[in-house]
Amino acid sequence: MNKEQNSPNNNEKRDSTKGVKFNLFDHKFNANPYPTYHGLRNEDPVHRYFVGGDWIVTRYADVKAVLKSSCVSTDDRPKSIQERNKYFLHKEKNLDTLAYTTSRFLFYMNPPDHTRLRGLVGKGFSSVVVERMRPHIQEIVNELLDKVRHKGSMDIVAELASPLSVSVISKLLGIPKEAQQQLHQWTNVLSRILDPLVSLKEYEAMNQATEEIQEYLRTLIAAREKEPQEDFISNLIAAKDQSDRLSQKELLAICTLLFGAGEETTGNTIGNGMLALLQHPNQMEQLKREPTMIQSAVEEVIRYDSAIQMLTRIATDNIEIGNQTIKAGEKIVLCLGAANRDPAQFPNPDELNINREHNQHVAFADSIHYCLGAPLARLETQIAINTLIQTFPNLKLASNKQEWKKSIVIRGLKSLSVSFTN
């Protein structure tokens, strides 16, 4: 173990048989979780976090097996949010909007409800539909880079990754430009929904943001019901499956999910990917020379530093993982970021290698909960990175010290400052 893992901390749990120390909330873990992942994978790959606590799974084969298992269900976060209502002294204060909305988020749903909703929504994210957006995505990237061309510097997160992802998901849904920044602010509040140990005050803020998002969306949906457009919201209104139509509450929840998830994770993927390339100049140079390598390069940066680091599952039956028996009702935290650096699956996993073959990473999960927006995230990232490094071929990091968003589940940079010459 390294010094980071050996430093004393009252919140850390020590496994007396394995000698492992692991603290999800350590700022050093937030800055770089990979040394900790390697330590756990080597010493205690199915790790009990505190006595009677969650199980932390770090090996690729184990993570993949649980993602495909029929003996697990998704996280019960919506139920736990609803139970928080008991802490309010006045009945008029509650988290009902947030609880219902998250219960319709696909990554918190199980069959048969998940099967129904995914079937109704999934058509809008087919590879054919996504490919039609290529010219629009390219146009947005060109416009964003033109705005900074004269400056000789830029913040890749604030001036490319974030506005691109907001613009693209807004275009898909049919959200007008004047509303995009406000929706971005609301969903930025809501992004904390994935993290553990969220305070009641934060849940109140998320509930308020959700109510405000949906108040705006009700007006937009009403307009689309009267005059349908060529956008995803109009398609969702008309969506049917065996005469089963989305209710308005379901429609509001799905639009909230699509805007928030589409904006947050894709923006982080672009930022993380560009940082990885800037820190590996030989790989950057190869991609400049061989832009047709972009698909392989994007799969590699997604593996190397995944925007979603963890998913939670609940055992619905006793399940064997590694040499541990996990009992029904216990929580299993799947460390996607750790699985994507497992040397048993990826040779030299801590090296960025855009030529990597058989790159079957789990950054987008797997099985029935494989990320619905993965094709769109891939396309945006490919266009953004390729255009950026071809437009400004001498990009350099402005600082070697980066600040990461304070989140356990979502991994993304607060900013990424670079310099360049025209």
C-alpha cells in the first residue's frame, strides 16, 4: 500500500485479515482513485466497507458477472429518498417529486417497468438516429472553437465540453437555446443524486430543482402536443408500445433524466479524455497523424478514466462473488473505474494506448442497463477531440495540477486550461 492508503483517518475501515484501508471520501481518492483500486483488487477484491456495510467489487470479471446477474436489482435510491420525508417537521415539505422522478430513471429501474420504458425511449438513441446528428455536432464544435481561436488559450471544460453536451442534448430533445443555460444549472444541482451520503438539505435542493425543471418542461410538452416538431419530446409524446403510452409524469421524468445524464457524463468524458491525451503526448501525436484512429482512441480514453466510476446493485438472492458470499438484501458497489484498469483484462492498464485491441471496457455498464446514450456520447467525444487537436495541433496544459469535481460516482474535471498558438 502507498502512503495515501496508510495515512490515518477516523473514517477509514481496516480489514483485520487483509490490512486494507479504503475511504471513499478521502480527497486523495477523489483526485486519483486508481492506486486505491489496485490495492483493493490485489489484496481484497471483494471488500466489506465497514462492518456490515456495502461490498466493494474491483475485479473486471466480478463486475461483469454482477452486471449480467439475474440475482441482483438496481439501487433502491428512490425508496430511500421517499423515506427521508419522515425527517420533515411540516408535512408541506417533502421530497415526493424527486422520489418519483428518480424512480423513473432507467438506471434505478428493474424489469418489467424498465423493459417497457427502455423500449419506448430507446428508439430515439439508435445508431441511425445518432449518426444523423453528426453534421449538427460538427457545426457546434466548429462554432465553439472559432470563439476561442483568437485568445491563444481556453478552458476545454467550460468552453467546449460542457456547452457542446448541453447544445446537443437540447437539440435532440427540442429545447430552445434561451432555456438551455437555466436547465444546465438545474441539472447541475440534480447530478448529486448518484452519490452516497447526500444531506437532507442537498436532497431538498434537488427536489426544488426537479420541480423547476418539470414546470418548464410541462409548458414545452403542452406546446409539442398542439404542434409536434421533429424532436425527441414530440416522439416521446407519440410513443406507443402495444397501446401503452407514456404518462405525463413518466414523460417529465424521462426528459429530466435525458437532459441531466446526457449533459453531465458526455461533458466529463470529453474533459477526462483530453486530459489523458495531453498527459500522453506520444498518443496525442499519433492521433494527429492518424485521425482515422479516433474511434479506437475514444474507447481507450473512456476506459482509462471513466466518467461514471461506480454503480450499485442489491443482491436479491445469496450470490457468490470471488471467495465471498453476499447475502440477499446486501448492497454491492461495482467499481467500473477499477474494472477498467484490471491487468487481468487489459494488459498494462495504467498506460494509455489508442491502439489497444479487444477493449471491452465496462464504462457504459452492461446487459439490460447498458447506457442508452452511449452511441451519442461516443460520437460527441470523437468529433470534439478530433476537431480540437486538428484545429490547435500544439495544445499544451496550462497547469499540471487539476481540480476534480467533488463526487464519488461521477468523475470529471472542474476545468481544463490549455494554451495554443494559431
